[in-house]
Amino acid sequence: MFSFTRFISLLLSLSLLGGCTISAQPEAPSSVPQTTAPNSEQGAAAEQEGLPDEVANQVKAQLSEELGVTSLQVKAYSRETWSDGCLGLGGPAEACLAALTEGWQVEVMDTATGQSYVYRTTLNGDSVRRSP
């Protein structure tokens, strides 16, 4: 009887621990990207929620520094809620703030080559990370 009780306790403990795993995949954004030029159907709310110039400039500056390109244009953006302080892009050895983080997903295009790059930022652009 004692071993059966112990077995059940062990089984319950293992099943609880099984639910506490960490995903290796970055979390996908929770909304559809919005173009930089909202159409008339999107109304005034989209215009009020426009990507701040500071955020766009931070993203373009980081990409320019990484690749050495200067002909950059914001192609699309969307307001997002990231799963953590690492904007859902933290690595396995990285400690990330375990709190929902408001921010932006920004797609920037190199106008010379047509290549697009996706970045995630905090709401004010203090933290900018390139999405894989």
C-alpha cells in the first residue's frame, strides 16, 4: 500500500512538472501587420495608432548599422503584445522579464535590393530586436 501511494504521488508530481516546459520557438505576433499608409476604411483609429517616428528611426538605424545599408523604408508595422521583456525572441541562456510587453513589429525594406527585414520593438523603441 505504501509503494502504491508513493507511486501515485510521483506520477502526479511528474505530470505537473511536464506542464512547466519552455518553448524553444519564438512566439508569433498576435495580430495582422498594418501597412504604413492606412486606407480610408481603417479610419481615424489606425492613424492615431501610427508607428512613432522614433521607433521607425531606431529600427532603421539598427538595420543600417548591422548591414551597412542606408536606403531603408518601413514597409509594414503592427502593434503587438510580446510574451516577455525579450520581445518573444530570448535565447535559452538569456534571462527575460516575465511580463507582457507592449510594442511594435516593423517590417523594413532595403529599397536597393527589395529585401525585407522584420524587427520587434518595445512601445517607445528602447529595445529593438531583429526577428529571425
